[in-house]
Amino acid sequence: MVKRTGGTETFPKLLVSHAARLADAPALSQKRRGIWHTMTWRELAAEIETVAAALEARGLERGGTVVLLGDNRPRLYVTLCAIHALGAVAAPMFHDAKPAEVAAAINMTGATHAYAQDQEQVDKLLEVLGAAPSLQTVVFDEDKGMRHYRHAQLVGYDMLRGDQEPDIPAAIASLVDRAELGEAQDDAFVFFTESGGTTKGVVHSHASLIGRARAAAGIEYCGPEHVVMAFLSPAWSCQTLFGYAQPMAVGTCVCFPESIDTLLADLREMAPHYFLSTPRMLDAIASRISVRIEESGGIGRTIYHRGLDIARRAVEAEAAGTKLSIGDRVARAIYGKLVSRPIRDALGMTRIRAAYTAGDAIDPARLAFFRALGINVKQVYGSTETGYFDTMQRNGEVKANSVGRAVDGVELTIADDGEVMVRSPGLCKAILAAEGRSAPETVDGGWLATGDVGEIDAMGNLSIVDRKRDIGSMADGTAFAPRPVENRLRLSPNVREAVIVGAGRDQVCALIDIHASAVGSWADTQGLTYTGHADLVALPAACDLIAGEIAAVNRALVSEGKGHAQIKRFVLLPAELSVEDGMLTRSGRLRRDAILDRYSGLIDALFGGAAEVALGGGAPDEGEGGAVVRIHDVAAGGAGEKRRAA
């Protein structure tokens, strides 16, 4: 191999540095069968070289691409590192990617190899072999259910790496030689994103991601003494920045839960310093806390609500730069020990330095809820094309409706039509499409259009209003953005999702996807009988419950001078919105166009004044003949919480 010149840091070079400098410090830790297993940086480097040599023997070449299908697990992490050690490119995909998506990704990148976590992922790859002729080798991790598989392309991870433990000094020496061949501008990752039904691949170099990781680490110091948790899919670029690029840049230890089902229990044991989540997951955690508190009743519930009120006042005072009264300071300290500390203990967040949320806007009230509990939740904003870390909230500067100031090196501006424009050193290297590879689309010297409408205040804090394509005007010309109202509704533990419709209309209506477990628990306490989701949303009492939540939001909107956005009519959807049925993105965002298309008949009935509508068999739980869905009114002005059928 010919050694190339130019460039500085790459992921393999950082790994080699950590293997020498940190040596026996923990690099990875995972819980398996109830026991935590830890790998040091030296051990990790040796394991990576072993896998890299095996992949090279299986034909993976410098510049080649490997598609990865699976959850965040140490072996996927090791394989990813080995890919980079060989100078190849990693293309992670979501575990629920359909075979057609997998085939498209392989053909788009020319991938020759693939990593598959289990039988489900292997089956997808075997299914598309004929449609993806470049694929030569599939490495699988878990062999359950695959005893009788006989395919020349298949090789198990254990078989690939061999039975012998690596000679650590020799393996690291070999890894050093490999690392020297790489350059900072070499392709490192391809992330797949979808826009308008078309999938594209976003190509990032080592330099672009390492630079963004270092810039973020400089804002909130993190180093080898800290622990981060990785559980979201590495196909999401923000997770890869947080759980791979940043640990490689600064040497933090990455912990993996045993499974998504044991996440909260494992979180208590690992007690991470840094945590990345999405607003949807924080909504779920908050809902779980609220439901348990309400079920507990008695003095415990009273103490919780009083303590939370005082803590919220403290958060508001901090944001406003004012001081609490002596009485409130004393009360906050007392209630902190009685309420906040026990909840943080239960969540495993006693050591949290920063809990980041990204992927969508978090409602200010939800942000205040977690900060009132003493959990330092802060927002991150960015896009796959710009290396994600465009803005971050700083300590002491966390404000409602803001996603923070620009990260070092990033420039922000607002276009004439209100769209947020970003210029970043983390800009991707190229875009892949079915037609081939091209440069990223920028304007006027490197400015990237984000597709979001926002504002920048005098201190440089960016606020996001909504997606540009989702903002419209009501029939009377009043500007209308659905997301702020949707976020307010999701604050309710009984509302899982809300879809607000009002653009081009003379009023606002809502499609409500209830939080089935919360509403179900409430129904049980009321002695109500139901047999499934469709029965639950058909209960008149359940409709009254949600009508009350909507009326409360309406009152708040009126008090803020936003009465035009009040919800006048609503319907409870008979089936959950999900990623599987195409109604949500994999990061949890609403696929608004898909929802409006699927429920177009129901939406017409909402605005047409109908009392009920029969759905036509599209949703999974509607029954063979479709469901008859009742439509409900909410009192004008949010003056009352009484619900009536239209």
C-alpha cells in the first residue's frame, strides 16, 4: 500500500492515541445477562485490529463501503472502528429498514460488505442479494435461528475474528501502521436521509465529524473520566456524533444497555454523565413519572406537586437572572431532598452533567419540568448535512423557545423568508443519490438552507418556529404554525401524539393519538371496560378526559393572545401513529404529509361539521370493516372542559 500525505486526525489515529495514553481506562461497557463487561482502550484497539485484518482477508478494500444493520452494540461499534481502520466507509442503517431500502443503500454506495446484528437483518440482506450485486460478504453477530443457514456470503463475527485472543502489542503495532495511511479528508460515514419520499446519502469525512465533536466537547467539558450512554440508532447522525465521534475525540467511556427493554434499569446502574435523547423519549419518561405520582395519591402526590412548583419558579428565576426569596430557597432545598433527588436516583441521573435532546423541538414546559428536577436538559440543533452540532444551549443560558447559540466555527443567518441558513466547517463532503455523487447544495459561499423557520436574538440565540413547509396561513390570512400547539398537547401524560390542522382553514382541528398505557390506567381506576385501543378511544369518558386537556391548552393560547390557534374540534385516532406504518420518522417526528393523506376523509369530516366518520380500513386496529370514529367539539375560548359530540 502507498502511504498518502496530507490531513491530520482520523478516527483510527485517535484510537491509537487513546490506546497509548489511556491504555487501561475503560472504553466500552455493556451489560450482558445481568453482568457488566468492560473493555479497555488497549483491548479495544487490539480487537479492532483483529476484526480489520479479518475483513481485509474477506476482500474489504480501502475506499470500500460497509452497510451496518443493527442496534447500538459493542460488536457493531468494533466493526465500525475496524472499517475505518481499513480506510473504508461505514454506512449505518436503522434496524427496521425495509429490504428495498437496504438494496437501494447498497447500490447507492456500492457496498461490498455488510454487518447484520441478527437473523432478521441477515434475512433482509439475503433477500436483496440478487438486486444488490456488489454485496460479497455479510458478517452476522447473533446466530439464534440461523443454525441451518448455508450461504457462501455469510460469516459469523466469532468465526471472522477467530478463537485466539489477539496479541495486544502486535495488534496495536499493526493498527498504528494502518492508521498512518489515512487522511482527515477521507470519506468516513454515509448517513441516509429522506426528503419528499426520496432517499439520499450524506457523505462525511473524518475531519468534518471530529471537528464538530471537539467543538461540542469544548462547550461542555467531557473527558476520559466521564461516561456516556449509547442506545439510539447509529444511523441517526446525532447519535453517531455523540456516541462515536465525541468519545473517539476525547476518550469518554461508552456504555450500552442490555436491551431497549432494560434501558431505564440499566441507566440507573451506569449513571452516565452525558445522555442523548429525543423529545419523544423525554415525553415518555415524563409521562411515566406523572402517571406513577398520580397513582400514588395522598401526601406523596401533594409533596411532589408543591416541590415541583417551587423548583419551576427557581428555574424561571435563573432564566430571568433574578433571585428567589429566602423562603423559596429554603423550600427548594427541602423539597429537593424529598422530591427531586429521589426521582433522579430512580432515573439513574444523579451524575448527569448534561442531558441533551435533539431531533425535534422540545416544548418549553417539558424542558422546565426536567430542569426543575435538577436534570440539566439542554437542546442541540443541527442537520445531518452540517455534522449536527450547529447550536447548543450553554449552562446558565438555557432559555425557553431557544436551541442555543452557534457552536464554534458555525455561522447562522436568517433568509428574507425566515428560513434558517447555516455555514459550518462540519458541512458534508458529498451527497449520494441514485443518479450518482454530487457536491452539497449551498448558496452564496457555503450557506445551507435548513428548511426551518426561525429567529436569532441579540445574544445570538436561535429559536425555531416550525418546518418551513408546515407553516401556512389560516383562511383569514393569520399566520399559523402547528408544531408549538402540538408540543403543548404532548405535555399531557395522556397524549402521545397530536396533529394540528389549520392552514387554509377557518378554524383549527386536531387528530389525537392517546398514550394508551396512561389512559388505560386511568380507565381502570374509573372501573371502565374496554378490550383494546379502538374500544378505549371510543369511551365517552376518555373523550371527556382529552377534551379537558385540549381546553386547558386553549385557555393558555387565549391568555397569550394566540386565540386564533385554539382547537375547536378533535378526534381520537383508533390506532397509534408509528414508524412501521409510515406515520412517524425514525427519530420520532411526525410525517405530516403522510398523516394528512391517510386521514384526509376524517379531516374533511372534522371541518365539515360531521358527528362521525367511518374510516376505510387503513389503520391496523380499525377492524375488517373500518372504524366509526366520533368527532367532538371543544368549548370556544377554552372556557370549559365539557365535551359534546358534534
